[in-house]
Amino acid sequence: MDKKEQEQYVLKRLQKTIDEYELPESVDEIRSSKHKWSGEFIETKYNNGTIELVDPLTEFYLCKKHFVYFSDNYGHILDVKNKRIFAFKAFSFQKEIVMPALMDNRFVIFRKCRQIGASVVSGLYALWKINFNIAQFVIVVSKTRKDAQSFKEKAMVTYDRLPSFLKSKPTRDG
């Protein structure tokens, strides 16, 4: 595939992403911005195992601006009991209720039942927040230190699997 064909492929995929996630930007707005479009193309591996050709600057921008896009394409779930890792794909109730609550409010208190994925989504959100935003401070409060460390380990599964162009540099405290 030559450079022109690569660009056409990436632009077509970008339009599909904009439609699927109902993003407010258009392909032309993203492409005309030097902060959102580099014109260079690389392969990236999504959490479902597919490998796609992307503009790394555009992919970083989409992940930074749209938590649902980031979590659906790069999020992973750690099954501690079976020691397996699965691709995360948000359920509709998570996209409609849990994720907006996290993004729109400074403090969120869950009154919830078990097994709805609140800790998974919260961990992905904390990772997304600290990876794509400057000077973020996240505190994990749990019953025990072991539970808090387990929560962090589950979020780090996603970080460890991010492509290098999406990873921010860790600070001295990790």
C-alpha cells in the first residue's frame, strides 16, 4: 500500500469511528489540525487482537478526548481467579450511566450490586485520567491495602498493553 492508499484507508476508518462513537469532530476538522493529524501511519493493536493502520497523533487525540473510545479499544480486564486477560467492551448501561457519571462529576459514590463492572470501569477511568491529563491525583480507598493494590494491578494490565505512542512517561513515584 502506498502513502496515498494508506491515507485513504485511515480516513475511511476515522469516519467509521466518528460515526460509531458519535464524536463531535469531523474528519476534516481532525485532518486540518496539526495537533490532531501527523500524516504518518503506523499499525496499532486493539484489545480485540485486530491490527489497524492509524495516524498516531489522531489515535492519541481520540483516546485523550473520548474515554469510551479508549476503553473499548485499549481496555483490558484481568480475571484474577483464572489468571486470564480479556478485552474490555463496555455494556450499554456502563456507557449510558457509569461512564458519564465518572466523567461529569468530581466525586462519585456508587450504591451498587456486585458484578456490574464498576471497579473495572473505575480503574480504566483512573488510568485514562492520569495517562492523558497533566497533574492528576488519584487516590484508591479500599477496605485493605491488599484490595487497593489489587485494584491498581487490574488497571495496570491495560497500561502494560498500551502501544508506546499512547503511554505517558511515569513519574518518579510510578
